[in-house]
Amino acid sequence: MSTLIEIHNLNKKYGKKQVLKDVNLTLNGGQIVGLLGPNGSGKTTLIKVLNGLLKDFQGQISIDQQPIGIHSKKIISYLPDEPYFENWMTTSDALNLFVDMYDDFDLNKALALMERMDIEKKIKIKELSKGMKEKFQLILVMSRKAKIYILDEPLGGIDPVARELILDIILNNYADDALVLLSTHLIADIEKIFDEVIFIKNGEIVLHENSEDLRSQRHASINDIFKEEFKC
Ligand SMILES: Nc1ncnc2c1ncn2[C@@H]1O[C@H](COP(=O)(O)OP(=O)(O)OP(=O)(O)O)[C@@H](O)[C@H]1O
């Protein structure tokens, strides 16, 4: 599978505070990668850098063999950690916005997923609960036929029963050669879908492994390995 994200010696500071330290990573298509780390470890910062939202970093990054820019914005479907809808918008306004913004957006797929998730077509987004908003936003993001999906905490406010459905949506809506990079704290719920995992600690990558290999080497679940690695 082709390399879709390549990062060399990435460093990022906020003021004097170093939040990403010498990050080196190569991520290939055709897999789901879990980006795991405690609060404040740098997951969202890394995700924002990859999405071109933070530009003041040191190091080299190529996305699909090109620097971050117009091409990377076109091929990355991004779920931010906070919903970004305007208050006045209805679900159908948001669908129209995605139709206008993204050539690769599949409206019929989004409508089918909304029906499956019981989200109305013309409801004001501000009238949706937090979890429903998150589901709706994930539906929009996964209804694009992107090369890379970057999902920042996709399960945050979602109830345990709906989590299975969300995992199913993620698993069944990316092309075979696409890359899904996903940050989460709910490791036990989601680890079964990871092909690879990355542990990030104080801005440094301390582990990047195939999940199956890691489980069999350590005879433990990713959740238990994570707890051991990060225990206080
Ligand atoms: N805008 C900002 N200005 C200054 N410092 C920031 C800013 N955003 C994040 N930080 C700091 O950068 C570090 C990494 O934060 P980041 O949000 O990337 O962590 P995270 O791993 O995503 O955390 P969480 O799991 O809590 O979402 C933290 O110490 C945080 O306080």
C-alpha cells in the first residue's frame, strides 16, 4: 500500500512550550491507525498540523507525496474535536454545504446513514443532542470518498450502543487503499478495528506497532498495554 503520510522531525511549540518533539511517522493506506495518548499528549495538535490548521511547526511533512496545501485539503476528510456547524443550520443545509464543498461527497450515502441513525433530514442542528451532532458530523465526514480520514475523538459523546454502529460506519465506508487515522480515549471499545496503534506521550511517539503483533508479543489487549505504559 502506498505511503500517504510521511513526517520527519516534526517539532511544534505553543509559546515556549514544546508540544510535539521530533515526531517521525510513516503511515500507509489500507489501514486504520489509532492515535492514543493521555490528555495533553499532543494528539489534537498533531491532527491540526496534518490538516493545515497549524502552520508554525518545524520539520517536513508530505501527504500523498506532496506538502500540506491544496492537494492535502482535498484528499483528507477531517472530523474535528469540536462540531463546527453554525447555529442557524439545519441538517439539510449542512448536507448542501458538503455537496458544494466536496466533489467526493456521496449525498445518497449520507442520507442512508442518517436514516439508519434516525437523524431527521430537516432538523435544526442546534436542536440535536451532543451525541446526535457528533453522529451527524461523522456521517458527513465518512460520506466523502477520501484517501485519508482523520477523526479526532469520533466516539466522545456517543452512547455505548451507538458506538458499535459508529465503528461499523467507519469500517464499512472507507476504500481499501484509504488511511483512517483516529484519536480516542475509548480504547477498549474501539481497539478491535485498529490495524496499527501509535502511543504518544508528552509530544513524543513512544510506540508505533501493528496491533496484532503488539497483542501477541505482550499477551495483553491494547487497552491494558496502554494503561501499563501510561500509569502514574
Ligand atoms: N492553543 C493553545 N495554546 C497553548 N497551548 C496549547 C494550545 N492548544 C493545546 N495546547 C497545549 O498543547 C499540549 C497538547 O495539547 P493537545 O490538545 O494536542 O493534546 P491532546 O492529546 O489532544 O489532549 P486531549 O486528549 O485532552 O484532547 C497541551 O499541553 C495543551 O495544553
